[in-house]
Amino acid sequence: MDITKLQRTVVDALEDVKAQDIRVFSTTHMTSLFDRVIIASATSNRQTRALASSVSEKVKAIGGEVIATEGEETGEWVLVDVGDIIVHIMQPAIRAYYNLEEVWGGKPVRMKLAPESTRPAVAASDIAFDPMITTDEPTGRRAASRASSRPTRSNR
């Protein structure tokens, strides 16, 4: 299948379900396994899964093959392999943490995108994602109320 047609189909499928910050990169100079990497952001687990489903359906509709889909159970990062193109659909915090643009972003592919598709996605929380952080401190409203009701010690 023509890479341009497949690429346009994938981007259209992402735009149909309101993906944000879509980036397309050529990887022909880096690997012979695939020709393009497309990275897009979604605002929720549900939207991430819906975007992956849209890509799969549209590629199959034009006679393409979906080789594999990974990550749909959690929905934070879903990868769709359509042969010559690998599609990464990620939530903003995950995308910022793994920074795939740095790995694959050597050669951006120029293509016309809808204005909404180029807008950077905003993370749902103020806390950056770090899979290695664990906290021993209680968090949330209950912890805050406990902290405010504790008597304070005075140094004498």
C-alpha cells in the first residue's frame, strides 16, 4: 500500500476522534522495520482507546492490515502497528515522560493537519508522571484534614 495514503488515513482517523498534538516522523533513515512513526495525545483512557479503535477501523476499511495493538487494557499508552507505520497514542504526562519525539523526531514529515490536531495536549493533573516515584506520605482531602487538626508542638 502507498505510504502516503496509509499515513493520510491514520492521521484522518486520529483527527476524527479529536487527537491532539499529532506528529508524523519519517524513520526510513533509522530502521527498515517501518517507514513512519505517528505520535498523538489523548485526554483520557477512554479517548486513547477510541483513537486506537478508529485507526484500526479506518486502516482495515482501505484494505490495510493491523498487525498488532498493545496497551488497550490500561489506555495510558496504546501502540497500533499497521505495518509501515507505528502509531503511538499517549496521554500527555506519559508522552512528556517518555519523549518519543526525541527518539524518532529526526525527520518530521510535512502534512496538512486540522488546527485542533496541532494544539499541544494539557496534562490532566499538575503532577508529572514518573513510574519510579512512590510516596509514603498520605495524600488527599483526608490527609489534609488530619494535618490541620493535629496539635502543634512548641519548642521550649
